[in-house]
Amino acid sequence: MSTAITRVEVFDAARRRHLPINVPLDPWRSALRRELGTQGFGLWFTVAMLGVLPAVLGVGILATSSSASRALGDLVPLVLFWSVAVLVVRLMGRRRRDMRALLAVLDHPPVLRPRVEGRLSDQERHLVRSLPDPIPAADFLFWFGAPDGRDLGLELLDEVLRSEVADDAWAALRVSAVFGLDEAHVPLLAALWDAPWHDDHLDVVVALGLTGAPSAVPVLLGVVDDVPLHLEGDDAWRVPVTVVDALCMIDGDERELALAELTGHVDRAVAGYAWVRMTALHPDWWQEMPAFRETADPSPGS
């Protein structure tokens, strides 16, 4: 359940012309519009009660006073009312201008903003951690200053490969996964798998599966026995298992051939898991396995 935005928070954000980081924009838009209406009514009421009404009383005093000196004495309290009215109107007018300016920024479409090329700032990493919840994807693009999420993912993957900043690898993979992966991501992901300077290789394998691209299948088959240093030992099994799971995300004959090939893997644990996933996709596959193998890997004499 979202916390209601208080009037003090709205006034403070309007004064600074900037919202807090990591907040949904729609509730703030609603709060600003609601407060603009309230302030508009307050401005009208102030002008009526502290401006127009004293002016009417002043005209009556001037018309009914017996002498000019007595009229001036009676007008002194009204002058105080007018002074307060001017002060309040100016303060409320400035506050309304600030709120309109902030609302105009929030309603503006995403624009390109300067960013340090080659690595993310701490603020940008904080935004990525909050994606897609609690900050929606559309608001993330606004705050990040990018017009398109898919292109941003490709850009970040390319930048992290050039900068070799390990802290940015997970961020590039997360942004790409949220906004969609496709065949264009495969070469960058393959290069990121080969990079030894980060520890996000399993996430790279998952991302290859999420592309759904047939071109990712040979890449996945090529990494099934390529265990990174940080996963050697007791965690080595996670690489082939993640590869098999990633292959199951890809539709097409390439996936079937790859899983069939892995059922004959020298590591029986890998072969067994590939068998389990293959039979889960095709319950009767084991009965058709000999014919399938002949189709997938015909003998030289055939």
C-alpha cells in the first residue's frame, strides 16, 4: 500500500523543483494537481476576504465619516489587512508557480540527459535496483533520461564491455532483461560471458535464453563445459543446469537438437538433467529417441 503524499512534501518538492529519487510519478502528479486546486481556491478566498472586503469597507468609511482625520484613523486597520493580503497572495502565487513548473517537468516526455559514458553513477545504479518495482519502467526511463529501454540495454551492455566495470555488469543485464532481449543482444552477451572481470556469468546464460533467438543456442552449447573461476568446485554444476534451463526458453528445432545432444553428455548429471527437461517438453520423446538421434546426427555411411 502506497503512503499518501503530504502537503508539506508537495511544497518541499515544488520549492526544490525536483522529486525524491525512486518514487512513482503518477501519485505525485495527482498530488500536485490536487494542491494546485486547493491553492487556487485559497488564493481566491484570500483576495476576497483580505482585499475586496476591506476595500468595500474603506469606501463606506470614507462616505460616512464626518471628517477626513477620522476617516484616515478608521482606515489604519484596513491598511493592515491589505498588507497581509498582498503578502499572502505573493507567497501563494510563488508556490503555485513552483508547482506548475514541477508538474510541467513531470509531464514532459523523456529527454536525453548527460551521463558519464562508460560507467554508471551511484544514483543510476540505485535506479536500476528499483526496477521494475517500486519504480515502473516508464518512470525509470524518465529518470534515467532514455527514450527506449531496449536500446538502453544494448547501450549499457556495449559500454560495460568497453569499461570492464564489474559493478555495472549486473545493471546492464537487469535493464536488458526488464525491457526485452532479442537476437541483437546475443553477440554482446557472448562477449560478456567470455569476460573474466565480473561474477555475473549465470545471469548472462539466463539472458541468452531470454533472447529466444536461435543464434543463442550454439553460444549456450559452447559454454556448457566452460566453468568460470568463481564457480569452480562445488558450484560448477550450476553452469550446465542453467544452460539447460536457458535452452528450454528458446523455441524451435535448434533447442530440440541441443537438448538431445546434451542427453549424451559425458557428465551423466548433465545428461540426466537434459533428459528430464526434454521429456518434460515431450513426454513421449524417449520412445522416439533412436529415430531422433538418427535425424540429428546421421552416420557417415548414410
